[in-house]
Amino acid sequence: MLQNPYISVIINAIIAILFIIVSSLALASLARLIAKLFKATRIQQENTFAGYLFASPWIVGFLIFVVVPLGFSLYWSFTDFRIASKEPINWIGFDNYIRLLTADSSFRASIINTLYLTFLGLPLEMAVALFLAVMLNQKMKGERIFRMAFYLPVILGFNTAVLLCWRLMLNGGTGIINQLIRAMVKAVPPIGWVQRVLIYVQELISAFFLGISNQSFTLFNRVLEAGLPAANRVPLWVESPLWSKMSVVLLIIWGCGTMMLIFLAGLNNIPKDYHEAAQVDGAGAWRRFWKISFPLLSPYIFYNLIVGMIAMLQIFEPIFVLYRDNQPLLSSAISMVYYLWNSTFRQFEIGYGSAISWLILIIILVVTLIQFWMQKRWVNYDLY
């Protein structure tokens, strides 16, 4: 065994390059042979060889890093494969899937939490993105600076450093978000009533979802009986199970820059003649938006809905960083993908984790197909 790690890296790199070259030549030669069997001309055979030679690195990589792992994952989902176990891998059929759907209360809770994030976080994210796009479409002074500022969260992404900063800002006592809320309530006292109502409604909704997860509505009844919170109450973003999911929703809204740009592109593609004609007829700004802009934005809304729904069903990073060290709150925020990670890489249940991943894939596929089926009823492509 080589002692020098640099030499090992160089040798591995050379082996990888040789493998890419050999596999590309082999695949291109196979493609040329198939073209020859179909009685293609010599020029067509050479073009086939050249095309597959340049495409082969991606094709080989796709086969090795996507297709083969998918095949193993599908096979393992029907087994009791555990890394930590010395027992041989046994074929157990659909037992993993039956356990997930009938006996695993933690997975059921993760589905409910994910649905909460999807049905509350996604509409809020799209609404904020559309609002920002409409504002930036007004051709105001400093528009480019605002575009950069609103898109910056997408560039930063949900990396660990950014999420840890958010964890500090969401602290109930010293976090800057609650400090700003206190300052606003102090400056404009009527905001305090709005804040109390919002806190009460949000905690009722969260308690209801927690009741479905735990099959006990004791917490929901407590919140309902308590009524409006005290005047000095602030959101307990990362301290209470009633707010753990809402803090993730806040992060989702913060990262709406990509949706904003897509909506902005859609607004720019709407002919100005439509708005000018409606303005001549006496239509106000809101009526022009609701009757002209919004219907013509339906393809962009549909795209954001599809992409956003898939992203919500796969959410992982915010929950992992905010709550992985906070076990009392983790169960109230755990998502399907987090539960997949926990089962696979903490419990080392590879077979069970594979079943979870394929079940998530089926859920995403079904939801996406339903959305494509329903688009005929509300998406308008006439202008495009």
C-alpha cells in the first residue's frame, strides 16, 4: 500500500481518466456497430461514433452514479439490509413498505409535518415572490439593487453557516427578529393586537397538526382554551413545538428569489398594449393586475408550483441545522427526507431507508401527475 497520499490521489486520477477514455471508446464503438447492423452508411456510422464518443462520459457517469444506485436501492428496499448487522441480507418482500404505512408513527408524523410545510409554506412563498416581482416591475429607481438584494438568499442558499445565523436570529429572547417585533409593537401599539391574533391562529394550526401526528388533541384544546396570548408575547421560533415548523416556513419565504425572477420574466412578457387598453377603459391598477396579469401568469405560476412542491416534499437542510441537536423539538419539525436520512445514516437501516426513498418518489410522482392533470382547468397558454 502506498504511504504517500499525493501519489495515491494521482494514481486514482489516472485510473479514472483511463476508465473514462476506455468506456467512451467502448460505448461509441458499440453504437457504431449497432448503426452498421441497421445498414447505415459509412458517414452515418462515423457520425454515430463521434456523437456517442463525446456523449459517453455523461452517459457512463449517469449509468454508474444514477441507474446502478437506483437499482441497488430498489432491491434493498425489499430486504432487511443493515450495515451494523453481521447477519446475511434477507429478502422480506413488502414488509418495509407495510411497516412504513401501517406501523411507523414517526414516518406518519414526518408526512404530516411535510404537508404542513407544503400547504402553508409554498403558497406564502409564491405570494411573496409574486408581490416582489410586481413591485420590481414598476421600473423604480435602484431596481437592480433591489433585484440583487432579493435574489441574494438564493445565492447564499441553505448552507450551514447561513442557517446557523438564522438560528441565532430566531432566538426567542435575544434574536433580532423578536427584537424588531417588540420595537414595532412599542412604536405602533395597534400592531400588538394583530400580532396576538396571528400568534393565536398560528399556534392553533400547529397544535392541530401536532394533534394529528400524536393522535392526541390535548395541546390543541389547551391553546384553544387559553385564548389570545399576553400582550408581551413574541413568537417562540426555536423554543416551542408550536413554532418549529413556522420557523422553517420563514426560511422558505426568505429564499423566494428564484420564483420572484420567474414571475418577473412573466410580467415582462405580457404585452403592454393590454394594460394600456384597460387603462383607457378606466380599469384601476388592481383590476388590471387581477384581470390581465394574473391570468397570463398562470404558466409561470404552474411552473413555480411544480418545482416548489417537489422542493417542499424534499426539504431537509433547514430542519437538519435548526433542530438536529434539539431532540424535544425535532419530532414536531421532522420531514420525510430528514426521517429518511435518520433511518439510513443514523440507524443504518439501509433496506428500510431505501423503502422510504422509493415511497417519497412515489408521493412526488403522484402529486406531480395530479398537478399536470389539473393544469388544463386553470393554466392559460393562449398568449404563448
